[in-house]
Amino acid sequence: MRADRLLSILLLLQNRGKVTSRELAGTLEVSERTIFRDMEALSASGIPVLAERGREGGWMLTEGYRTSLTGMKPKEIGALQLSADPSILQDLGIHEDYTLATRKLEAAATANTFPSANYFNQRIHIDSEGWVPSKESFPFLSELQTALWEDRKVNISYLRNGEVKNRKIGLLGLVAKQGVWYVIGEHDGQFRTYRVSRIIACQKIDEAYTRPDDFELTSYWESSKVSFKSALPSYKAKFSLQSSSLPVLSQERYVTVLSMEDSPGSAWLKVEAEFNTIEAACRVMLSLGPNVIVGEPEELRARVYKAALKTVLLGRRVRRSLPGNSQPQQE
């Protein structure tokens, strides 16, 4: 649309200082004739556009003129910053382009209303790494966010192991992960993580909170995840797996492959993997069906065998109970 292109020209002139018609045409993928018409339109609308002729010439804005970026508010710019997944940007090779774009947005916003560059990222973190998605309700998320923006402490009541706990915390940040929100708070000099859906009461109090200068939300969250995962139970198992089923195993979120060997000319892989529990290992083995042969430990072999046998016997009983199958069938 022409309005979008005119705004793009205005921002390019503001950020680059002086731009030639050829550069504008190449950037916006239009003809130089179109650029001339757009410049006439900008000038007619009151934008102080100047043309400098000669070898070093180009289009520029009158010194001191700056646009307010169509009235974008600080929270709107913050929303753009938070919407991007850093891992996806990194994979696409455009992380630096995105960073540069957000800096331009910040520079275009009014200096008196927009917080520091790290303000939003230090208070809100989006973790896109896969856990099990959850649909939870967060009745006090808005109150927590307001107190976080204002650097205020809150009194919360939350459920922990069936009991109600009361805490006064200073808010450090909010983290969203697969539909679940967590709030990071400081209580009695220690950083704590609370699941927002378990908070049953929240009240902002008239007490300011001073954030530690060395606190970094993303680093804290990543470190917390490592500690959480290391505290989970561990169950190791060895088994043979059809190579064609390796992608299926790789999609299991709570399975860590420790080692894998293949034999020349064989379609089977020797795998050692780590599960959370024997129940989880049994479930995965059964889901792989005839494409897996359980090796060790023996207790896992026995459990998988019993579960598979039970499934076979149940299938036989169901089949014999169907109309027309009352007589015992020969196998």
C-alpha cells in the first residue's frame, strides 16, 4: 500500500540521513519514478523533504525534524519485542536484523516515555522450548504485571502441596512457557519461582522494590530449568531399536539418548537411554511395538512383556465376544 511505503520512506530518511532515489527504489522494490511521486506526496502533506542535487546528493529531511512513528506507545513497542522467538530468529540468521529493528523503534519513540532497551526483556521472558502444553487460568496475572511495571511488592497466597502459603515478594519477572505462566520473586533475600495458576490471592502494596543490578531474567530461568531437570528421577535402559523408528523416539520429550551403536548391514540400533521412571520407559517401549527389543534391566523387560501379553489377551476376549465369533478361534 502507498501509505505503508510513504511511512517506510520517512523512517529511512530519518534513520539514514540522506538516501538517493536509486537506493530508495531498490529498498522498496519500486521504480525511481514512483519514488519521485512519493516525495511529492510527502512534501504536499507537510513533511519537510529536501532534495540535494549532484554526485553526493540525495533526499533528506530538514535538520531537527523527527517523526513520532505514528504515535506508537511504549507498551506497543514492547509487545513487538516480546513477540519474537530468539531461537527462531537465530535459526533464520536474522537475529541481528531484529535487534537493529527494535533499536530503531526505540530511537523513534519519544525519549521521555520509552524505558531502557532491556526494560521489557528483563521483566518478561518467553520460553519456547517444549514441555507439555497446559491450559491453565491466571486470575492474578494482570495484578502481577502491573506491580512488576511499577516495581512494587505484592502479598500473595498460593497453594503448595495442598496448603496455603503467604508471602510478601518483590517482583523480578514473568515467564511464559507452553501456556503456563511463572512469576519470579524475591522473598527474604532469596529468588523464588511461583506458578501463577496456583496463586489464589494477590495484592499490590505501597512498598517499592529495588531490583538487584546483577539480576538477569533469562539467565536465572535457564539455570532454574537445569536445576529442576537434575532433580528429576532417572531410569536408564538398554534396548535394540529399528533405525526407522529413531525419529519416533527422538520426539519423546522426556527421553535422553545416552549412546547409540549401529551394526553394518543391520537395520537395528543398540541404544542406551535415560527415562524419568520405569513407568515412562515402559510406556515408550510399548508405543514402539515390534520395532523395539528391550534388553536391560530385567525388571523393564518383565513389565513390558506383561503389559504386551495383557493387551493380546484382552484383544482375544474382545474379538470372541463379537457377534458371529462365539466359537473359539484357532490360532
